[in-house]
Amino acid sequence: MSTARSGRDTTDVTLDSIRLGEVTMDDVTIHPDTLIRQAEVAYEHANPQLAENLLRAAELTLIPDDEVLAMYEALRPGRSTVDELRALATSLRDRRAPRTAALIEEAADAYARRGIAKQA
Amino acid sequence: MTDTQPIGRFRFMDAQRVNLDGFAVEDQSLGLIAFNADADPDPSLVLDGGGNVVEMDGRAATDFDLIDEFIARHGLDLSVSAEVMALDDDDFARRIVDINVPRAEIIRLTAGATPAKLARVLSRLRAAELVIAMTKMRARKTPSNQAHVTNRSDDPLLLAADAATAAAFGFREIETTVPVLGDAPSNAVAVSIGAAVGAVGVLVQCSVEEALELELGMAGLVSYAETVSIYGTEQIFIDGDDTPWSKALLTSAYASRGMKMRVTSGGGSEALMGAAENRSIFYLEARCVALARALGSQGVQNGGIDAASVSGSVPGGARSMMAENLMVMMRNLEACTGNDALMSESDVRRTSRTHPIFIAGTDFVCSGFGSIQRYDNMFGPSQWNSEDIDDFLIMQRDWTVDGGLRSAAEPDVARLRRRAANAVRDVYRFLGLADFQDVWVEQAIDAAGSKDIPAADLMTPLEASRIIRQSHVTMVDVVAALDACGYEIEAERLLAMLHARVDGDYLHTAAIFDEQMNVMSLVTDPNDYAGPGTGYEPAGSRLAELNSVRQQRSVSDLRDEQAAAAGDHFTVVGAAGQGSDPTEVSIGVSAATGRAIWTTLSGLSVVDVLDELLAGLEEEGCRGRIIRINDTVDLGMIGLTAARLSGSGIGIGLQAKGTALIHRRDLSPLANLELYSVAPTVTPELYRALGINAGRHAKGATPEPLRNPYSDMAIEARFHTKVVSLVAIERTCLKPEIGPEDLELRQ
């Protein structure tokens, strides 16, 4: 048994509840705490990078689909200026997504150094 | 003018299929070299006082490209770097192969090794060593396999029927894609439904442009992703419209929705795109694999992949593709080991490319076994395709190797295909996506490929996809529709896949589901190979499954087959005595002839064979006499016994399976006059000719010997199992206490 992002237990997400129209994708989406727990498992199995990925993912669970898609687009080559990336990172820090924010700050520096950010 | 035409032997060799393949002269400037190019850097790793990487593989941090930087920042365990970088290449290579060095120790060391270090160490391993290393290093103990399910028309009914078929044959992952991008949502839904009809817990992906693929995943319409491509040079990475950071975010995005994903690389892609920077194929791939680990991906699809034919064109190319897969395993990641894009026109060569990986076993032997027809594979033909499924099953049986497939019986597959096609029709109607005509459904069920479905309409998947996206249809809606249409089992199966996204256990390395929805992964099913008697070994019901192929036959099967042609044609006249008529030629028949065996290996009835022999003798003015020899299965002794009883001293020996010879009373058993050893190809005309020659021998002539009908068929492969059974039947008919008997033949 696991708890979904919506707070509902999977044991409660059944064909009966689907018949009643009482299930949304939120009821079948992973909870951040589960990802944090799975990150520990990954760490114990000699893959700290997978663990770090799962911790970043835990942060992203709280961000809506379209925003996640937009963040991915922003990180593609030539899409964002360095300042735009830094602003995105700052907003993520404010939304308690520090690991994702750090990744984007790092990208901003790397893109600036290698000249692949959008020119301001 | 001189004739420049090559000699016949070379004309013949030139015509062989392998000569359709392209082979390149090594050219480092084009990146056409498998291992160890001059421009590949010497391995190095230098840290500053603060533990930051200031140099990696000969390049200063200030000069790092994006790939270097991401690997240096995220990809290396700096606590073991000094140890592993100082390790002698051969010493490291030997530890990889050494069964007494545990997998975990290799994982520990590899975590600190730079791309150039691993590239150099793995270039030391020879083919047989790669097999042992792979056996030990793969993450999941139980091997598995992935199928491609696509077709030219994105026909939802055929996709569903073929997905169900793939699941029935044992594939645990199914990858689909589209010829028309707009069809992707429909393909995802149709394949997911079909897979659920076929088996519990089959993972499904739809390989399309990165953002759309993620969108499909977020809607739950697919259960994993693989088309997250990474490259070994910065230029090609950016040309692919991504950076290591965008890929890292994508990797996390999938995990944030509870979805398994792996990245795709594969040697040779940089050379194919003309930007290999004079590096070897293997070194560039080593950068990809290090990056994959740095990104936090649980796994990698590599081993050539779309550029397999580039690797395949250079010396050592097949070895380098296998070493790519091994490198993934050493980075403690799931290995989805190529063997997908067809890299040769030659059946021998493509089998040779796959076979060492197949016998070692990997997390997915093929990262896309084309379970459909070659022409329907929208990735391009695979290394293995639907025409090879029986070959693959039999290879598993030959080597007692679990390649992830199992046999499926025709009635079961027919039933599953019908249910899958009907389920998609009903769900599409329920959701208002499409209405399918009965004729289309029936054609899809029976089809071996999309060319068998003239009723398919190309606009249907496009329109269905438009509605899926516009009305935000999710997998929850698909489950509800299946349930409402009476497919409760499949609804439960797809709901279980949604539950798995909440559990998150299948985010771990090399995760698949078994058919009870248990996760099998690095965590729950770790590979523990440490030499003979350890690690994965198919046993119990799985071993029985591997051993049982639909083509196998037993003696009793053959006995039944023979009994179907039974007739009452022979009457025993009495004990056979010594003949005195000089025109008499005896035909000794084996004990089972007309008793338990009525049909020869060439499909003739034994009565017809005897008729031909008798007619041949008659043409020469001789009289045939049929004698059953009850005390031996040996054809030489049958013929010799007949010759000794014959008035002319000449006898014909005939086994019920059709093997025949001419013998003479004064010869030793094995020194016959003429022999038809290849029973399966003997025709009525040849039996008549044998009768004629026997008659000529009886008259003291020296006839021109008959030529055995040899061919290029693998006659022994086709018939030896039958021969074993037929000889066993012959033995059961022996009655040594009864001497030779004269028979009367009735029509």
C-alpha cells in the first residue's frame, strides 16, 4: 500500500471508485515522501546519482505538468537567457525546490561559459 | 582487351548476402575506429585542495565542454578515484572477469573511473571475456527482452493484436512509435490495451519527441520512457536540441510522475553525424555512459542502436558494441543491450553480433526485438524480427539460455488477438475516438502484417489522437472504459500499472514486473553470479517452458502419424526358404514395414515403393520376392539376408523409412553394391531405377551406379529426429525367434 500525491491510499483506488468517477491522475501519482524513501534505497544500492535524481523528482511532484514541461523547454539550448535561468532558479528556491534550483543555476553558469544561452 | 571477370569461385562468393553490407577502412579523422584512437585522451583525474575536479581525461576544467562538466560535477565517486585511476588497466580488466571479485567491488571501483579510464580498460577484454564479465555484471539476475510493436498505418487494432501477441511470447517491455507524430496518443492507448490483454505487468513506451513523450507519460498513457537521447560530443548534443542539464531535468520529471525511464546513447552516432572529433566510437560512448550515471538515469539503451551499422562497419565493431553494454552494467545501471537496428543483410552475421550477449544474458537482450514484420517496423527493421521468433525460442532451447521469450500456442494467440482488437474497438467507441468496421477487426486479428489489412483507414488514429489530447484522456479514463465495456481483467491490469507509479519500486535499476506484479530489479532480484552453480539458471517451470517448443515430436507422435496411413497390405505366406530361380531377386523389408510404419521419409507409402522396385525388376525380366527380415534393423544385414535367400544371389534391402540398397550373397554386410542413403529425397523413379539395376546385377551385368539425390538441404536436421523414432519403432517390431518370412503384397 502506498499513498498518492493526493493523499489517497492506493487500496482505495479501485475499479469501484473509478466506476463512481472518483479517481483522477492525482490519485495515481507518486507522493514526494515516497520518492525520498526510494532515494534512500537507491543510495543503499550504490547509486547516489539515482538517489539525487529521485530527490529532485520529489521536488517536482508539487509542480504542475505544464510547468514541468515549460522548465524542460527553458533548459534546452538557446531557449533562455542566463538571467532567465537564474530567475527560474530563484523561483524554485522559493517553492522549496532547492535541488532543482541548484541544477538550473549550474546550467546558467555552464551555458554562459559555453555560449549556448539565448543572447539577452 | 582482357577479361576482368573474376573466377567462378569469387563470383559465387560475391553473390552472398554479407557482401551487401558496407565495410569501412579505419579512418580516425571520421571517427571510424572502434577503440583507442590517437586522439582519445589518456585517463586522468586531478582534484584541487577543495576536492573539486580541475582536470579530467587530459582536459582542464576551464576547457570542459558541457559533457565533461556534468560528469565531473555529478558523475564520479571522488572517494575512490585515486585508487581506481592508479590501477593498472590489465589488473582492472582481470578483476572484471574474475569470478572471485564480487560485482559490488567492480561497481565500487567503476564509480570513480573517468570515461577514458573505462574505455581503455574495457578495450582490453576479448570476446569470451566480455561474455563472462556480462554474466557477472548485469544488474538484474533474471534476463528479459523488449519488443517493438509498430505498423505502417498506426492501425490501433493491429497494434493491440500485436502487443497482445508480443506479451504472449514473453516480452516484458513493448516499445511503439509512429510514422505520423500526430498518431502517438492513439498508439500509446492501443498498445497499452493490447499488452494488458496479453499478460500482466508488461511495460509500454511510445518513442516520440521528448516533450510529447513526457506528456504521454504524465497522462499515464505509457508506463515507461526510453527515448531520452544523449551523445558523446557537445556539438551533437546541442544539435539534438538538448544539454546534459535539460536531460537531467527530464530524467527527474519522469521520476516525479512515478515513471521508469532510461536514456539512449549508442556508439557511432557521432561519426554518423560527422562530429566525432577524431575520437574512437568506444571512447565517445564511454562519455555517454558516464553522463547517464551522472544524470541519475536508472539505465541506458546502447550498443550501436541507430548507428549499429557504423560500429559494424569497422574492425572490432561488434566487440565494441558489446563492451558498451558491459560498461553500462559496470556503472551499476540497467542495460538494454541494443540488438535492435538491423546491422547486416546476412543472417549469419547478425546472429554472430547478438549471440555472445544472448548467452551472457542482459536486462533486455534486445532493446527492440521486432516482434512484427520487418516492413511494419517504424524504427526500421530490427536485428531480430517476427520471422525469427521461432529461431530465438529454439536458440534458447539449444543453449539452455533464458533470452526472455516463451512459446505461445496458436489457439491462445488467436484468442488474445481477437480479445485485444475487440477491446480497442469497444474502448475507442466508448470514448468517442473511433468506430471500426467488423471487416477491419477481422482482418487485424488474422493479419501477419499491415499489408493484410486493406480495410484500415489512415485518418482514424489521427482523429482518435486529436480527441485524446483535446479532451485530456488519461489512463484512468481508459481503465474506466475497459471496465464499462466488459474487460474487467484488463482494466485491473492497467490499474495495477497505475498503482505501481504510486509505489515507486519500479524506479529502481533494471525494474520489470513479473506476472504477479512483483518488481524484479537490482534491489529485489540482484545478480549474484560468482561462477558455476551461482547466479541465474532457468529451473522448474521456466526451464520446462524453454525446453518445450511447439515443433517438438515424440515417438508416440510419430507412431500416431504413421498409424494414420495404416493399411492391410501384407500377408505372411510362410517361412522363407532358399530360392533357386536364377531370375529371382529378393526384396528384404524391415520388421516394421507395413506393421507399424507405412510411410517413408520421402512421404511415399511403402506399398508404392515396393511396387516400383517390383516393376523395375520386371523390366529386366526378373521376378521380385518380398521377404520380411525379423531379426535385425541393420539395412546391410536385411539386404544380405535377402540376397542369400534369393535364387539369383542378388537382394534388395528396404527399411520402412525408405533407405534402400542392393546386396549380393557373397559380400560382407557393409560392402553393398549400391545404396540410397538419403531416404527423404528418394523418388518413385529412383526406386524403379534401383529395381532395374538390381535386375541387371542379377543377370551378371555391371550397370551404371545410381547417383544419390544429394541437395543443399539440411537433410539430417530435418529428419534425424524422425529417424531416431522410426528406428525405435523398428526395434519394437523385431522378433528374432521368427526367421525370415515370405510376404504377399496386396493393393
